Amino acid sequence: CFQPLYGEGTVSRVGGNVRNAMLGIEVPEIKGLVGHYLRNELVFEFDGGGEPDRQKILKLTATTRETLEVITVDYANGRADSAVLVATVDWQLTRAGSNETVATGQSVVRAPYERSQQRFASLRAARDAQVRAAKELAQLIKARVAAALVAG
Amino acid sequence: CGRRGPLEPPPNAKNAIDLPDQQTGAVEDSFNASEASPLGKPAKRNKAIEIPEKPFILDPLL
Amino acid sequence: QAPAGSKPGERMVVDARELVYDKDNNTVSAVGDVQILYQGRTIEADRVVYDRQSKRVVATGNARITESNGTVITGDRFNLTDDFRDGFIDSLRVVNTDKTRFSAPRAERTDGEVFVFDKGIYTACEPCVDQPERPPFWQVRAARIIHKKAEQMIYYEEARLEFAGVPIAYIPYMSGPDATVKRKTGFLAPKFLNTSALGYGFSLPYFINLAPNYDLTLTPTYLTRQGFLGQAEWRHRFVNGSYNIRAAGIFQQDQKAFLASPFGAGDDKFRGSVETSGKVFLNPRWNFSWDVAAATDRFFFKNYRIRSESITASTYLQESTSTVSLNGQTADAWFDMRGYYFQPLTYYDWQKQQPIVGPVVDYNKRIHKPSMIGGELSFTVNITNLTREAASYKALTPNDQRYLIATPSYSLFDGCAVYQKNQCLVTGLAGSIARATAEVDWRRNFIDPIGQVWTPYASVRADVFSINPNTTKYANTNVATIADPSDEVFGRAMPAVGLMYRFPFIASTSWGTHIIEPVAQVVARPNETNSLRVANEDAQSLVFDDTNLFEWNKFSGYDRVEGGSRANVGLRYSGTFGKEAYANLLVGQSYHLGGRNSYASGDLVNTGLNSGLDTRRSDYVAKAQFQPFKGLLLQAGGRFNESTFETQRADASATFSYKFLSTSIGYSRYEPQPDLGITRRREGLSISQSVSFAQYWSVRGNVLFDLDKYKYDRERYRDALALYQQYPASYSNPIYPNTGPFQTASASVGLRYQDECTIFDVSYSQSYADRQAGSTKDTRTVMFRLELRTLGEISYSQNLGATSTGDGVASSSR
């Protein structure tokens, strides 16, 4: 049955409770704009507190991929009047030191944005879609990592 | 006939870095991945590029 | 062992079942799986006879030589000199290091480096495993094939290209580099082209290998209708980067093939383009890159099929974007400074309405757990500076269409009937606009013993705007009646204090683990000031959905900032079932608590209005994802009216991939947003499918249905009917459009054969992306590509549309 994820008694598979296990996850740099926002959101979600750093027992590595999908088109000027940014992350949670895999997965977020005749506005809308997608991916990955950490 | 292979590093360069494929034109002769069907060649993971450490004026920003 | 060979140091190691000395015909023969190692070559055979008299060696019985470089030569009978270098070989087969093959009934090798194959066959294909004697997929059968190792060249005399044994092409004389050569000066594979405006085109690229790290490729193309098109590409690589420069030019013979200006480049005799792109790695954190393209006219790239990296791939994002950028990144910092120049590729777009942007700087630095305060400090800076020559407008009631340029023969570029704030949006202000933004955010997670997460949040942001509109040329004066056109510098500040509360619960059952997390945010801020004076350039798009439900500032750019007090509430569910299956759900709503709702006060483009956030209680947003097993992912998201629950926005997608099958479907449906000038429902369905079969074959197809075109046709019909009823004499009675909902905006299908030595690909694509208002035909293109590994690629693209008037191309007389 349900128990608080960050409760003291919620035991994790790697020892201690889930709360402390998360404090021990190190997230190395991830290249690219989506990588920057994803990495730093994950670091804050895993340890956004104030205590001194704990010994890192786990490592979360990830690679990102982005593609653009056009679905609605304006017939009059033959231009895409909206587009969907699809950001995909392949992530692996491994024990620090050894490459024994604790959990792996792929997370996808679709962030739609509007396009207009002004190309600069469309470009900045696409950039904002990447940042939003990165922050949402951080939430999805955190939840799946938490689930993977909870003992059987 | 000739053959247009990928660019190689300059001959006398000591620590020339190996660039990602599309930047050296390595994919010139192989077909364009986006044209190929998704079941075609798997997307190539570009190799890690080791770049020699050199200071840059804006480094303090990072 | 029998020491032989002239050089004293060279020892020959012979290993055989028995050695027979035959005194009377003075021969020594090794019999029984003989293995001889000499000068790095190994020779294996059932029987090797060495005739001392003639100093010849004859090896018979599945004889095989493996050269020092790994080439393997097998044959029935070897008759060689005593150092195994030269001689005749009967019914031989040679497998080179790059898996290419020679075979011939008889071959001769002279001075160890020239191999002459009589009636030789060359192929790059593997023999069929279960029936080796079946001819490979393709091969080159020639009277003589000469392989000169020193020159690294292969010469073919009277060669016939055969496909599965059937001769296809006869080439009297052909030569090409052998496997060891990566770069060699010479002609590359020809390319063919056919469009109605250009006629039939044959291009033969010539590659000049100036040095290992720089080269030049000249590509002359003869076009039956337009004459001679010259293209050149210079590539250069240095220690930490590389760049290329491309140029193309033509003196058009038949200018009538193209529409007169401004619909096409029919008036230009000389047309051409130049482009350079490159990237330099300054150090492991910094790189500088550029991609700058310029052409004599906007239609050149597409009319002449010039490949340009500045053109985005998808058919509906057709513009050439030149950019120069400096980028730096470490684990917790991102810096990006770049400039843009946009060149739209259709006559429908007015280049002067696009901004020249430089620089736009984005900087974000995080300090995790700073001393004393803990949590996370984030510094964000954005500087945007752009100039635009002609203002661009968007009418809120586009039915009574007005144009900025109206001449007797044509009218171009959308304008407004009435230049008033509530009738006309200014999507781009003419003049120079600059803004500098700096923001500091702090947040920290406090987790109490029972597992609740309290996240206080504080942020201070300051913007400085400097706007000097130009109301002199073109239609820029119309801005005066919509916005305040005076030059001004003004600032804006936005301090904010907030708190986020989360209480995640987890339950792990036998079949899966479930996490439920209620989330609530509340933030207090003053009102957003000067929103009416801001020329919104980078925050025009606002999609309220699951990705910005919990953003403290939901605007997509820095020109606008969310003010007033607001609460965001939602529930997040995440389930993981076994290794691969997962599901998640997010539902939520946002409440405007106090102050002025930034989303209800529009700016020059009315961003925020009709967004679902402009009401005190926002619309509901929801997003769900479900992956039952690896290979199938279903996603759906939407925004629902806060009182009537009607769907305002819906996005859904399904992607499925299994061994030989891969499908992806995308559907979107967006209700009209009248305050933003979007009066029709927008709806689209995209399906792409690929199937691979019979090991090497695969078929792919994708189609994009424009599901709201029939509504567009009906609107045009209503306008035409209204005009007819008003002036029956001068207008004809329009007929009711019978277009069904399933209009294909673009479709393409492709067949592909790909094995280890051949790529054969034929694709057909049709889209109305390049068609502009007023023309009827879509541009249909057939792409044919045949690539024989090591022989070069033959690719041919033909535009089927006989009379295509998109892209400034006049309907062809032929």
C-alpha cells in the first residue's frame, strides 16, 4: 500500500531510505541545451537541500536526441503554423565505480509550440520548447529512478 | 575515376582532434541517414572528441 | 626446411606431410596440406612442386596465397617464380582487404605488383553463402582487369556491368582507385536531374585531392534548357576544426522558364549562390560555428536543387537561416551568443519583414547548495538586439484581406483592413529593438520527517528595453495608430516570492510500482508593467500544457513576464511495470489569485489571450503516456475549457516499432483563437510507416493530412458568395467546394534495397509546401539513387510536375 516516498521508513534497494539514496546520485554533464537543463534539474531534484554532499554511490548518465514534427499546416501560405518538439533521453543509473546497472530506460516528451511568419519568433519558441521538455523529462526520470530504488 | 574520402588531419599537426563525421565529410559517400528508412543504418553515435585544454577569455563565465 | 631464394637472410619455412626429392627431373615437392611462409606471404596447397631447373614453383589442389596485407588469392593451379611473387594462376579468386573480389579463369602477376586478369570479374558483393556459384547481385565483367598495386589503380577494358548475371551497361574503358585509397583525384559518379524549368541535367563532379586536409570539388552540370551550371566546393580541415565554402552560378539561357519578379527570378540573366559553414573547437568547453548563405534571388536554391546546410530539412520550414554562434558549456553553465539572418524562400514572404538579429545572448549558471543558504542559485541573462526594415502585420479578421503592396498586376504581403489595436496585430515592429534581461532565482527543498517536500522560491528579475520604431518607409506608418511609435528606453522589474508543496507517495505491488504526487505552487508578485509598449519578438508562442503548468513564468520568451499572484495545482502519477513498461499522467489547473493577470492583457501580438490562462480559473491541462512494452508508446495531451470541458487543444501520438515494422502516427487539433487572428480550427494527421522484408528490401511511406483545408475552402466560398451577392454583375457565382476533410498536405513513398555492396533507393514525394497562393500545381519529385560500393553513386532527381508554378517557376511551355 502507499507510503510517503521520502518517508524515513521507505527503504531503498541500495541501502538506507530512498531519500538518502537519492542524495548519493551523481549526474555528470550532458551536452547540449536540453542536456544542460535536464542535468541541472535532476541535480536539484536529487539533492536540493543544504546538508554537505554525501558520498556518491550511484551515477545517472544520459544522452539526449531532439526531432521536430510538423502536423498542422496553413494551406494559404504553405507554412507549418505549429510544430511539436520531441525530446528523447536514454538514461542509465549505475553503481559508482562499477558499471553494474541499477536501472535503465528511455523517456520521451512532446512539447508543441506555435510558429508564425516571423522566423525569429518561431526559432525562440522552439528553443523554449526544448527547455520545457528538458524540465519535464527531469520529472519523469526522477519518478522512474525513485521507483527503481524502492526495495522489491 | 576519383574517390572523395573524408578529410584527414593536417600532416604536421601534433594534437589534431578527430572531428565528428559530418564535419569531415566522412558521410559524403554514404547515404544521408534521414533519407534512409528508420530500419536502415542505425544512427551513428559520433565519437567523443578529445580537445586539448586551452584557456579562453570567457572561461570565467562557466 | 629447404633454404631457397636469393636473399641470404630470407628463410622460407615449409611445413608439409612429406618432402619428395626427385633427382632425375631435379624437383623438390612438398605433399599433404603444405604450408609455406616466405617474405610475409603464406602459401597453402595440397601439393607444391619446386623445379630447380626452371626455378618455378607449381602449387595445385585448393591452393591459396595470403599476402602480407591480408589479400587472399585462391586458385586451382599456381605457376609462380620461386619467390612466389610472379607467375600464372588458373581459375583464381582474390579477396581484397575491403571485401571486394576479383575472379578470372586465368591471371598473371608480374614483378609482384601488376595483376592482369583475363576475362576477369570484379564485385564488392559477398558470394551467396548457400549457393556460392550464383552470380553476386552486381559484378563488372571485363575482357581484362589490370590492378597496379604501386599506382593503387584498377583498370577495366571492355567492361560490362551485370546485375544478377544480366548485362546492364557496357563501358569500353574504366579505371578507379583500389581498396587502399581513401582520397583520389578524378571524376566522381555522375548525377542526373530533371525539372520542367531546367530540362534534363547531367552533372559530372571532378574531385581534386590537393592535400590530405583540403580539397576542391568542381561540379559542372549541363542543363538542356538552361545551359551550363557551375558548382565548386572547397573543404579545409585544420587542427581543431574544419570549414567548407560552396559556390554555384549560371547564366540562364531560357529565363522565360521562371516567372517575372516578384514572383520569380525570370528577369535575372546570372543567378548564383555562395555559402560557407564551419565549426572550430576552441577548447573542450567552447566552440565557434557559422553557416552563412547568400543567393542572387530567393528561389535559386530550390529552382536548381542546390544543397544548402542553411535550409531546414522539413518541407514546411522552408527558409535559409544564416547563423554565426559562439557556444560554451560546462556541467552547470550554458553560454550561447549568436546572430541570425533569415532568407525566406517563397515569394509569399517579404525578406524585409524578417529581423536581422545580432547578438542574441543566452546565459544560465547554476550554483548547487551555495554556502549558508543551500538549495540552488540560478543566474540567467538574455540580451536580444534586432533590426527590421518593414513592419509585419496580421489582421484579426483576415476575411477582408488587405495587402501591403497592391499594384494593378499583383498584391503581396498581408496587411490589415483597419490599423487599430483591436483589429490588427503588429507581429514585427520596424526599426531597431533591444532588450537586456537579468534574473537571479533561489530555491531549496526542505523535506520533513513524514516525507513532505516544501520548496521555497525567491527571484528578482530586471529588464531594460530600448525601442526605436521606424515609421518612415514601406507601410511602417500604420504602426502609429496601433502602438506608441516614439523612441524610448524603459525598464521593468519583477521580484517574486513563492512556495511549492509536494507530497509523493509510493506503493510497490507485485506487478508494478506506483508513485502519486500532489503538487501545489503559490507565488506572489507585483503586476507586469508596460506590456502594451513591448514589441513582443521572442515570446509570441504560448502553449499552456503539462510542460509549463508548474513553471513560475509561463511565457515562452523574455519579452513578457508573468505578474500578479498565482497558484498552480496538479496531481502527478508515475507507474513502472517491470523493466520496459511504464505509464505517467499529469492533470492540473492554474488560478490567478490577485493583481493583473498578465495573460489577460495582450501586447502587440496579443500573446496570452485565448491561451486558457486568461481566465481567473485557467483551463484544465492533462497529459498521459503509456508504454505497455518496448516498441509501443502511446501519448496524449490536451487542454480543456474550465467551464464547459470542451477540448481546446489536443495532441496525440503513437509510435510502434517491432523487428521489421515501424509506424509513427501524430494527430493535433487546435480550436480557433480569434484574438490571435486564428479563425479556423487547425487539425492535422501525420502517418509514417516503414516495413522491411526479404532481408534487404524495405518500403517507407509517410503522408500528412491537412484536415482543416475543407474549412478553408468553405470560407473562401462564403467570401466569394458574399461578393457575388453584393455585386452580381462583376462577380461570378462561386460553386460549393466539395473537398473532403482528408486533403494530403504532403505524401512520399520510397522503396529501398540495401545489402553490403549496393544501395538502391527510389522515392516519390509530393507536397503543397512550395505552392504559393495563386498557383495550382504541387511540386512532385522522384529521387532515384543507385550506389555500388567502391564504384560511386548515381543519383537522379526528377520533378514530375509538368506545369509547376511554385517557387517562382513559370508554367512550362514544353
